[in-house]
Amino acid sequence: MKKWKRVDSLTELPHKILESAMKAGIDVDARNRSGSYMMIDHSAVIAKVNEYFKGKLEIMDTCDALMKYKWLRNYVWKLVDKEEDEYTKKADENLGGGYFLRIMKNAKIDLPLQSCLIMASENMEQNVHNIIIAEEGSNARIITGCTLHPDVRSGQHIGISEFFIKRNATLNFTMIHNWSEETKVRPRSAAVIEENGKFISNYIALKPVRDIQMYPSAICKGRDSMARFNTILYSHRGSLMDIGSKIELLGKNSKGEIVSRAIATDNSRIIARGMLIGNNSGVRGHLECRGILLDDSAEIRAIPELIGNRRDIDLSHEAAIGKIAEGEIIYLMSRGLSRDEATSVIVRGFLDVDILGLPKELNNEIRRLIEKTTTNL
């Protein structure tokens, strides 16, 4: 496996690497980013904070951070159990790196941080462990892209991510997966949110993949804490996406929401799971899953779970799976579109990024990515 050298700018990397990164939402010139991290295979090629934000945030490779900070050992494997399954064990035994992102106390970061994990070697197993700490009173957005070199067809990605949202902190985290039909993907992630903290996690997967299995969890530990998971999925060409989210509402008056939009076609399967657990008085939670089947070869399963352990809680869910209404297609065709073009327009409208609650600029970036992916399905 090639050892990649460090660079001062993402623009110094080969064109094909940059091409893949951009498809996963990465801004190559980084002018609209507060900092950048990129790992190719198991080589951290850049971990850089933009000058304006120095002292407000920190970006390092996880291995480097563990060598620099002894206290970081108190965060590693605290939310995800290293013995959970064969994949967590592999990540623990064969750590290849990952990103350490820390937003400093009371720092308000008005441009997103970005990170990118790329597999550039055929049939490799990429093992990463990411640690994200939003210190007290901080506010930041992160966009992460995971992808393959254009010439690589297969591999396995194992990504461990642990998020620590301190008191009065807000973190908006967006992950975009851009894999291939022969890639196996196993993210394992968890977050803990302290008093009045907010954690919003957005997950977007639009390209074919062999199979993805992930079930991120959030613990709303503090009073008035909040967690929200938003998921946008487009599964096709035999892909299996087994994707869910879990929120445990431990803090008094804490809130949780899980929202997913799923489209399946071409002999693919989506399993959309969701769980809300109410364990304290005054907690509220809602779970929503909507799916569209584009043909009879595909399958979507919605599996919502609500668990209540107090009488004064409010948990709800709704799920709906169906097809595109023929009347909508006929109307658009009457306006001059072909059937395929009409289907694409409806799909793009269904995969509405407004549910993600992103700022306007980032919202537009994600919308352009979805439009590029779903044009002429």
C-alpha cells in the first residue's frame, strides 16, 4: 500500500483524488472551510486550520493527537464498545488513523470544517477512529466525505466515531458517502450531549454500494439537551442499506428526532431502523420514515421502535412506503418532460435537503450533489 506524503494544500493532490473528494462534498480550494483533514488509505495528507480560525479549533490525525494529549485516552472507546462486534475489534487492533476535531470553548465557527476519508488501494481495509469534541458553549458545522479513488472498485471501510457535545454547545455534522458497488461499509458511532447541548447528524448516501450497516446512537444526558438524526438514501443496483438511528433521552426535558427519506430501485434493499427511548420526565421524541419504491424488484423495510419508561413523556412515530403517484408523472409529462425526466424531478423533490436544517450555502452544495446524482434516473 502506497504511503502518501503530507501536503500544504488539497490542490497539490492528484486530479483523480480531488475528483472523488468533490463528489463527496469536499471543497478543494477550502476558501469556504474553516479547516481541512484528509486521509488517503491510512496516510493523513493534510490536517490544517485556516489562519482566521487558529486558536478556535484544532484538527489532527487521531494517532498524532493520542501521542500529544494523554487526556485524550479518556475519550477513546468511551461511547462505542471495542468488543461490540468483529468490526470494532478490527478497528481497535489495526488502527490506521482518523481525525481528531476539537472546537474550543465558546468558539463560534461560521464556516464548516471538512474531512475526507479516501480508499485509493484495491481491496484494502480502512480502519479509522474519529474523535470529535465540541467544548462548552461552542458552535460549529462539520462536513465529512467518505469515498474511493475512481480506479478502485472494492474494499472495506470501518469507521469508529465518538462525539462529545459539552454544555451549551451545538454541533451540526453532515456525512456524505460515495462508494462503489463492491464496497462494504461498517460505521460505528455514538454521541453524548450534555446540558442544553445540541447534536444534529445528517447522513447522505446516493451511490451504489455492496452493503452498508450502521446504527449510530445518541445519549441526551443533560437537561434540555437535543439530538436529531436526518437520513437521505437512494439505493440501487443491488445495494443493501441497513441504516438506523437510536436516541436515548436521559436528561429531563430532552428532545430527540429521527427523520429519514429513502428511495429504492434496481433490486436493492433498504432497512430503515429507528429507536427512541424515553427515560426521564418531560422528554419528547418523534420518529418519521418515508420511502418510495421505483420498481417491483426493490424493497424497503421501516422498523420504528418507541420505548417509554416514564408516564409523562411524549414519543411518536409515523412511517409510509409507496410508489410515485402516476398523476404526478402525467402532470409533469404534460408540461413537456419525458417519463424519466418527470421521475427525476419528483425524486429530487422527495429527497429534500431542507429537512437537514443546514445553512444556505451548505444546503445548496448538497442540493447540487443530489441533482447531479438523480438526473435521468
